[in-house]
Amino acid sequence: MCRDGPAIGPDSFVSVQYVLRRSNGYFVDASYGFDRFDTFDFKMGRQQVIPGFEKAILGMHVGARRRFILPPEIGYTQGVGDNKPGPMPPGLKRS
């Protein structure tokens, strides 16, 4: 377990790299890979990301890795920011 620096708290500024997959393993998006080396930056507690993402990374430390599954009720909902994965379109069926 990596414990460099302070843990992510409810008011932390966060810079992460991520890979997003569906529950069947289908690749959806990533902040890095191929020729991309981007980070995903946001401030905790400002509703800039889906609720489950904040909940899942709370307490992590610099350099740590975590794998998690987000159920729909804490996943994509209305109200996320423009530079984040958006809400699920109406009528889109979850598999």
C-alpha cells in the first residue's frame, strides 16, 4: 500500500489518472494511454464528478491505485461539469 503524502480528504484538490470500463470489461475512456498522458483534476466536495467517484477515492494517498465498481445510483446522474464524463442520455439502457 502506498502512503506518500496526506490522504485525500473531503476538501482536497485531486489529480488522478483513470481507466473507465463497463462491468463487462468493455473499454469506455481513459485519461492516459496510447499517446495521452492527461490527468483528471478536480476539487472534492464541489459536485464536479459523479458521487461514487469521490466516495471511492476518499482516503487514497499519492501513487495509490484502486479498482472499484460504481452502482448506477452513485454513478452517472444529472449535474456533472462540462469537462467530465456527462450524464447518461435519457433512454440509454444500462446493461
